[in-house]
Amino acid sequence: MERSTPGLRDRRTGTTFLPNRERAWPVASRLAGKKGLVLGVAGAQGIAYRCAAALRGSGAELAIAHTHGRPESSAGPFEEFAGPIVMPCSPQAPGELEAVFAAIRRQWGRLDFALHAVAHAPRDEERGRLIDSSAAGFARAMDVSCHSFVRMAQLAEPLMSRGGTLLATTFYGAQREIESYDVMEPVRAALDAVVLALERELGPQGIRVHALSLGPMPTPGPSGMEHFDELLEQAALLVPKHHLATIDEVGSVAAGLVGNWGRL
């Protein structure tokens, strides 16, 4: 690791650790003229939505790929930061991810960055023990939460002839045991390994690949974990300021990685 300071990138794992600060980091450069995709937009408290808001606020033009139907009512007026492309996309639905990239190719002809914020495990698998998981449930969690990032990268590569940035959101349950995280622990670890492999393959083309490793935060997904409130309290006690990273700080770091800060 370059330094142990949170917010820097671990060269061994490819993971960017977020800062535990009271305010979001300033964006190193404006993103005017950049065009990017945010995959997985749902409610206003979700990672994808907040990252989209930060990226748009920094000047980037966005394509929004949201969950089936419309984003939930709590999503707010996401059209304010959306560009000309707003489409439903479920990674497991045949052809939907391909349709999003076809629209990007027609509208823009290029892509500067793509952010993947999709994770899912069947409820029975998510609440149960890993050892009791079914082959079908484990495969679905791996496909949606991990391999869909590979498919996104595959579709983005030909649109990034001038280089670009791929971002995946992960969780530090990939590096340490987290009670009740169960089947998602090996899935997240696989995603971290995928980031390393893609960086090796795409780096020579000027395409950077980053994983944003999130601490516990009250987003709709993890909030359903058993004893999640206790996990938040325990995690806060471990950091010097007793303050965990916020969702908005995640967005600020994502915007920084897309800009010149990500070249460091």
C-alpha cells in the first residue's frame, strides 16, 4: 500500500479506501466534457444515486441505468442530473446492459467512465449461512454482484479508445469477517480480484480500474443485515474521529477518481 492513510489506493488489492472525515473531499478537477455511465441507480439513499449526483455536480454528463421500472419514489428528481440516456437495466435481464451501451454508442460514440453499483443475493441466501447456500443462489449472487462488472467492462472497452475509468463499489467484508454478511463475503472478494485482473488487462490502454471499498453505512442493502446498527456503532469506535464515511463522501471520491486525482 502506498500509505496507510484512508482514501489512498492499495496497489496490491486495487482497492481505494475512503476517508473518515466530516466533510467530503474536494474534487481535484472539474469533469466538464466527460461522459459516463452510472449503473444501479435506485433510491436517493443509495450509493449509485449519490455518486451520480456528485459526478453531475462536477460537470460530467451522465447516462443513468436504473433498476426495473422507475427508481423508487424516494429517489427524487434524478432527471436533474441525468443526461439524454435514462434506461432500466437489470444485469441478469438478457440484452438490457447491451441496450444501454448501444444507446451510449449512438448518442455519444465514446465513454470516459462507468461506475458499477450493483449487488444482490437471493433473500434466502443473504440471510442464511454460507455453508447452506445453494449452487443456484451463490451463482446468482456472483453473476449480479461480480460478473456483471466484467460484462460492463467488456462493453465499455471499445468506447474508451482515449482511455477512461471503471469504478466498482465493494465492501470491506471482502477483507475481513463480518457477522451476517455470509454469502456476500466471497462474492465481494471475487470482485476485488476482478478489479486487479481488469486493471492488468486494460491498463496498457489507459483505462484505470478502481474498487471503492465502503465501510458500513446506512444504505438500503446493508441496512437489512442482522445487528447492522451494532456494526455501525462498533465501526465508529475503531476510527480516531469516531466518524464513518458518508454516502456523499463516496460520491466525492468517485468524482475525484474519474478526474485528474485518479491519475496519481
